[in-house]
Amino acid sequence: MAGDDFRELYQDVLLDHSRERHGYALLPAPSAESHQRNRSCGDEITLRVHAREGIVDCLSWTGQGCAISQASASMLCDITGGLTPRECGLRVAAFRAMLQSRGKDGGDSDVLGDAVALSGVALYPPRINCAMLAWVALEDALNSLDASAHPPDPSTAGTTK
Amino acid sequence: MSGQPNRVTAGNRPVAATLDVDAIRRDFPALRRTVRGRPLVYLDSAATSHKPLQVLDTERRFYERHNAAVHRGAHTLAGEATEAFESARDRLAEFLGARPNEIVWTSNATAAINLLAYAFSNASSGRGGAEADRFRLRAGDEIVVTELEHHANLIPWQELAARTGATLRHIGVDDSGRPQLDQAREVISARTRIVAFAHVSNVLGEVTPVSEIVALAREVGALVVLDACQSAPHLPLDVTALDVDFAVLSGHKMLGPLGIGVLYGRAVLLDALPPFLTGGSMITSVTIERAEFLPSPARFEAGTQPVAQAVGLAAAAEYLAGLGMDRVHARDAELGKKLALGLSELPGTRVLGPAPGEPRVGLASFLVDGVHAHDVGQFLDNLGIAVRVGHHCAEPLHRRLGVAASTRASTSVYTTDAEVDALLDAVAQVRKFFRA
Ligand SMILES: Cc1ncc(COP(=O)(O)O)c(C=O)c1O
């Protein structure tokens, strides 16, 4: 009964993540934090970056929202541990490009992990903000990371995937 | 197709009968389309209703035959356009129980409320002379709204308060969203200058006790502004009988075109209220230094007017009047009850507002346990069912009820029982799909 685009949108892996959310519940002592809201529906997220010596250890978050926003935050947590802030930023950019591709860019699972399952959102423009919520929060938190306390890692400067 | 609204008439007098929904549907071309391969089930009429051919044809005919700016120029087309524009005003006046000079065209309800708020603001900064004194707000004055207002009937008042130093206060609602009259008795005081509230909540579908609130406002000499957006499409409306000072509505929610709305105001008030937008067509004489303004309604209608939209809205009012607003209301209440009862019987589904079975218009907002409203809406869209999701521009009410977002189904004269059943069947499957 569900149409193809619709099954593409709500893939099983998305529903799994929306029910069992990785990184859910805030951890203490964050290096940076961001609060974001989806203006159209009031969905909210508070996302924390836990970094050490220029490397993101993990993310933690809390909030509420639709299956897409919740799964998306969970998937983001899976792919950011061990990266530099800059590498995180590149993954956010790759994710955004996939969502804005109108379905042409299916995403690279080496870069985006399970989040490639969100490629179907590109065909539902009103839902792109739902999918982006956690990623925008990460971007914002990374911007606020004190540059001097967390200098960019020179070994990865200039590398792009 | 048919040029006449669908009517059940005996001579000129409507005979008692229920609406012939099948016949009505033939007037609405948009209802014949499919969505994602399925017939459209349109349950978002509270956001905007579809438009019958009678409205579409009227608008097109205006452009085809007349198409001129009104109240300007002496040529035949301009005369015809002016005649059509003013007849449309007469039609709306009749529909609302008002006089023609009490009907001001605006682009929608939001524009109508902002017009009022800025006119009050202009009065408060001294415009309008002694006549406008009663519209002047000062520090210490209060504006009262209810907690269930649409943002369109909240933010313009917040801004007016901020500009004038007045204070915005509100009448709280109870757990079912009903404005609390005992609170109203305390909040509405000698300091109250304006009381603005919705006739029908766009989230709960409940009719507000207008006469009680009007009585409280009258006791203290406050002006009453009624947001009739969600009542005009559903109930017989008589602004004179309701004894409100101002009322606003949007044409697009009552089978009319987008881009047209109405501000009703009692004539003595409109004639004393300073204008908001100024420019062409609203003046008696102009020098390089200053201008004299026309009486209402012209003084509020600066610039080239949306004539096609106005005649389209008049056709919509005629269409509804042809069906008979009593019958529209009866049918609507029946569908509202079916919606609310049906939804509340589904496991894990809760209806906001009045208890299911209690009176409501054809509108129900609901929550599905463990599934966000956006996901509910997407699931329904996949089945061709159009509903509204989110906070429906009533964030304070949602916060008060302790919910972030809800799903809203709303009906109109063209809604069938089968469509409500289709919604109920679909909502019954939502939790399983999302593993809630
Ligand atoms: C109760 C109520 N008031 C005001 C509005 C604003 O109407 P519009 O957006 O057409 O100006 C709406 C519609 O969204 C409404 O439902």
C-alpha cells in the first residue's frame, strides 16, 4: 500500500534509528553545544560536541521531533566519533548536498554511514529541514568551538573526501 | 458547467434538506484530481478551502469582460468594474449582517488585523484628531486576547502594545482549550481598551462564548475584535447580532479566492479611525502638504483594488448562502462529531479540544501516541489524504496543552462521510507502520 517514494523515505533503517536513538541523552562537560528549532513544526534539538585535543570524541543530544529528525540525529552520532571538526564539517556539507540534489545524489555510505538512507528526503522538500536539524546544530556547535582551544589539525588540512 | 450555485430552492426560498454533497462536489474541479495515484481526500479546508466553478468563473469573467481599476476613470469598463466591486461589497455585507459601508476589503484576515492595529497605533500617535480619541492607547491601557489565538490575532496586538506602551494580557484556557470565563472576568477590567478573540479556534473547532465575552467588554467600554476566520465558512454569521465592534475573515477559507479578506467595523468607528495605508483613491483633497481622507470604507482602501478577488468572494458568499448556512452548519457539525468520535475510538489516538460528541465545527486536531504529527501527515499524504500538521500558527495554545505539534483534519461543504472514513482507516494504521 505504501508508494515507492514513501518507502524510500521511511526505510527500515530510518525507523530503527528513530526508535533506538544513538547518542540520545546529554552527557556532561561538553566542548560546545547548540540548540536548534525547526520553525515550521517546533521540533527541537540540543546537541553537544564532546571533543579532546582537536578530535570529536562523540556527540550527545536531546530533543523531540519526527522520525526523520530523530533518526537523522542518531545516524549523525554514528559517523562523527574520531573526526576533526573540519572532517565533521565536510560530512555535514556532503549530507546537505545529498538532500538538496532532488534525488540525484544518493550519498556515499563511506562518508555518511546509515544517513544515506535519508537520500529519499530529497524528494520531499518540506522535510529537508527535519533531516538537517541535528546537522545544523553540529555545524553551529563546531563554529562556536574556541579556535585557540581546539586548533585545526594540520595533518588533515586540505583533505577532502 | 453550471453557472448557478447548487441550490435546493422552492421559488426563492430554500427548503429544508441536508446538503447534496455529490452535487456540490461537481462544482469543485480540484476535488477530481489524484495525489500519489489515489483520489484526493482533502481534509485541510481550515487552511484554505477549494473554490467552486461559480467563483472561478466569476473571477475569469471579470478579467474577460471588465478588468478596470475601480473608482477611477470615466470609461465604461471602469464604471462596470466599480459597479461589480461595490455590488460585491453589498453581497458580503448581507452575508455578515452588516451594512455595505462597514465592509473594508483587505488581502486577508492577517492584513485586516494589522490594519486595525496600525490604525490604533496612528491614533495613539495623535492622528485622527479628537474623533480618534477612543482609539488612543497609552501606558497603563490593556489589550486582552485569549490563549488560543492564531498568531495573526496575537502578534499584531503584541506589536501594538510595544509601540504604545500598553500591556497585552490574556484569558487562559482550561485543559480542553476552552477560554476560562472566570479568568476573563478578572482580566477584563477598567484598563482594558481592546478585547480580541477567535469566534472558532482553528485548532480545537470549538465555538467561543462570544456573548459572555462581549458583555464583559461592554461593561468596561472596551472595543471588541472578533476573528471570524474559522466561523464564517461554517456557521451563520451576523456581526450586528453578535454585537462586536470589528470582525475579520479571509475569503480563501470560505470557498473564495486567495488574496481577499474582509474587515468589518461599525460605521461610527470606521469613520473615526485614522487610516493605515495611505495613497491613491482614499482621499477627498490633497495638497503638497496634506490630505483629507474619505469616509469608510474608501479611506482604508488605498491603491488599486483586487476587484476580481472581491467579486470572486461575493460569488463564494452567494454560493454558501444558496446552500443555506443553517444547513452548512448542521452538516458541518455532523462531520465534526463523526471525526472526533471516530478518531478518539482509535487506540493510542487523542483528540484535542471539546470532548468527542460535544459541539464542534468540522475540525479535529489529534495526537497519535509515539508518532510525530509530521510523520502522521506524511503517511496520510501517501494515501492521498491532505491534513495539516504542526502547531497550526497557535503555538501558545499548543504549549498550554503540553503538545509540540498535532495533526488537524478539517471539512467543508464538499466533504463526504467516505472521506472521513478513509481518514479513520488510515490513522488506524499509522502506529503499526511507525512501530509505535
Ligand atoms: C483563526 C484564524 N485567524 C486568522 C487566520 C489568518 O488568516 P490568513 O492567513 O488568511 O490571513 C487563520 C488562518 O490561518 C485562522 O485560522
